[in-house]
Amino acid sequence: MSNETLELAFQKKIDDELKIEPKDWMPEKYRQTLIRQISQHAHSEIVGMLPEGNWITRAPSLRRKAVLLAKVQDEAGHGLYLYSAAETLGITRDQMLDQLHDGTAKYSSIFNYPTLSWADMGAIGWLVDGAAIMNQVPLCRCSYGPYSRAMIRVCKEESFHQRQGYEIMLTLAKGSAAQKKMAQDALNRFWWPSIMMFGPNDDASPNSKLSMAWKIKRFSNDDLRQKFIDVTVEQANILGLTIPDPDLKWNEERGHYDFGEINWDEFWNVVKGNGPCNRQRLEARKNAWEKGAWVREAALAHAQKKAAKQSVA
């Protein structure tokens, strides 16, 4: 069967809303696009544990410690689901982690910003996880079966993370003047990076058009960003906090909020590795990988020993 015939059959399957499974034929570019996206997603979950893990022992109560610990554990699990999904495409976990460590693979730019106060845990849950949910719910209908199925569980847990963050912000916003000021400061610092999470504008996003044709993505970057802003502005109003955008205003004709210009120079600078915490985050991951080598070696030796015993039996 010719490549052209295979590609037509592949696209028809996608158009008919049927899932592509690991053993199905797929264009090499489809496979590589998925590897890039899923591995980047997995790396983001693992690196995203770092700014929050830093606050577990400093959370203001035992309840807050327990909830934050549960959230960080969830993120580790999300990374494992996603690495497993990517492995079905023919890449190994070690290869993906090598790409992360040498800078070949990226992770979400949002995790290269510092967490300076407890309120940042609220801002990350509310804004960052809120943006993640907006991005990830459509991925539950992704055309690639293993990724689609992994995202169903991930999104259920992300909804808990978003509620946890919003509840922190609500508690601070209703507290003392100092607490409300802390919440506003966190919103001021995380607002623009959170709306950058949706990626570049559609006309500057080279992969979006093909990803949408293959139904890896269901909505464009700009559509998702607009939806997030529309929802989040109303939530900020309930909190009594101010979105740090003087150009933000409701557009009756469009039925959406107009918003100010995003600083794309900052976005690309962070993506290229020059953000406030890029080097710190990458060094932490490299150190964890090197110091955990003995655990991986011991687990492999145990698995081999167990397999040998079962073979003899």
C-alpha cells in the first residue's frame, strides 16, 4: 500500500473521530509531533513540582501542608502517565529525560518564575492550573488514544488543584489588609506568565495548524487564551482583586474581554532558557537524576533477579 493511500486512510480515521493506537500506521511527523508535545507536557509536570515542593514545609497549617503535598504527588503521577504515553510512540523515558537535561526538550515557561510568598501557591493553583485545565480538557478528545486516556485522569485531578489554589486566594483576599496585599502581589506577578502559557499567537505558532488538522489540538492558542481570560476576570471580581492590565475591558460587540499586549520578548527569552529560574530548575532536575541513579540500578537488578527466579520456577 502506498504512503499516499496510508495517509488518506489515516486522515479518514481521524476525521471519523476514531482513535489512533500505538500499533496503527501513522505519518512520521504525527509521531514526532506527539513525542514533542507529550514529553514537553510530562517534563512540565515534573519540573512544576519544584516551585511548590519548596513551600510544603512552610505552609501555614497542617491542613495546608497535607493538601499541597497531595497536589505535588499528583503532579509526579501525571508525569509518569505522560512519559508512559510517550513511550508507546517508540521513545524511551531515558531518551526523553536526556533531552530535558541537555535543553533539547522544553517545559512550560511558567515554572521558570520564582515563588516568593505563600500566596504564590494560591496563584499557581488558580491561574496556572486553571490555564492548564483550559488547555488540557480538549486533549481528552485527542486523536491519539494513549494520550487521550491519560488526560482524562489528569484533568480530574487538575480540577482539584485549581479549586485548592482559588480557596487559598479567597482566604487571603478575605483576610487582613496584609493578606489581601499578598494575594494581589501574587496575582500581579503570575497574571501575564499564566496567559503566556497558551503559547504564541496563532500566526506565530508553526505547529498549531497541522496539530488541529490531526485533532491533536481542538482549539487554537488564541481561542483558549481568550476563554481563560473571560472566565478568570469574573473569578477575580469575586475575590475583590484587580487584574494587572490597564487595557482590560469588556467588549460588548465581541462578547469577550479585550486585553493588553503580551510581552512576547519576555516569553521567548524565558523559553530560550533565560528566565529568572531556568538554570535553577534544570540543575535541580539534573541533580535529582544523578543522585537517584542507585535507586534505578537497584530496582533494575531486583526486577532481573525476580524474572530469573520466575524463569527457573
